Amino acid sequence: MAYRRYRSFKLTPIWVLIALNLLFYLATVIVPGLILLLGFQPASFLHRPWTIVTSLFIHSGLWHIIANMLAFYFFGRYLSRLIGESKLLIVYFCGGILGNVLFMLIASPYTVAIGASGAIFALGGALAMIRPKLRVFVFPIPVPLPLWLAVIGGCLIISFFPGIAWQAHLGGLVVGLIAGYFFRKRGRLAFSPDYRH
């Protein structure tokens, strides 16, 4: 008699962050006023300094959180195998926080930034620096693109959409590229599979 082996579910930092994002999203659906309380507004930062972090867990709608969490899962899962979970968290939160700092320096002080996109672009930037030739599919393009082109091109294209905090995206991307360069240069990769390009 043959038995199938099932991989047990492991509660990783990626799943914890996804769960927290979903909980925050449900909270804002129930109490919409939380978006203004937890979102990052440069003009009120001194009165609500926690928003530089809490804004990373707030999303404006269902498609916003679905797109961000899918990107976070795929970038995060792959990158954590390369640099480890602790370094992944450092890149994630540094990218998100410094993305908000750039937003504070450039954007209108009365606009509100929400979403994990800056942190996710940090992961994408780090991964693109470590594995630039990795091929990925980007909907609706029918052919695979090099990861570096998908990440940088995606950041540029999304920045032209109305209501997008492109400053936070750019800040996160720059943090990720610098972190990825550091990890690649130092050879501090926890897992380095043999990929052929």
C-alpha cells in the first residue's frame, strides 16, 4: 500500500504578514475611518508617527490588497530562500518605511499614502538585482520577461496611474536594489540554485 506524503503547512513570516494585511483590510472595511487614522499623511506625521509603519498594512480596496499580496507572496517566497527570513523582513520594512520617507519629502503633505507596494517593490528590486535574468510572466504580456525589466518597468508604468504613491514605490525600489547589490556582492545567499538563462 502506497502512502502519499503531504507537506505540512509552515507558518512563515510571509504568511504572518499576509494574515496581518488581511486583518487590517477587514478592519478598514468594518470601520472605514481607520484608513485615515492608520494611513501615512506627511502633514500629520508628528502627531501620528506610527502611521509610517501602519500604512503598510492598509489597502484601499479588494483588488489593491489581492494584487499586493500575490506579488508579496511570489517575491517574498523566492527571496527568502536566497537571503533568509530575517533579512527578508529587514528589506521589506526598510523599503516600506524609506518609501514613506521619500513620499513625505516629495508628495503633497496633505495626501495619504496607504499600501504595502513600497515594501513589495523593495523585495522585487532586491530579487531583480540578485537574479536579473530570471524569466517571469507579467499579465497580459504573453511572453516571459527578465525579472529586472518586469520590476523596473512595472514601477515606471504603475507610476503613471492616477492616485498612485509613486514616491513610495520608487523609494522602496531603490532600497531593494541597494540591498540586492549588497547581498549579491557579499555572496550572502542562503540558497543559490543553478539556473540557466
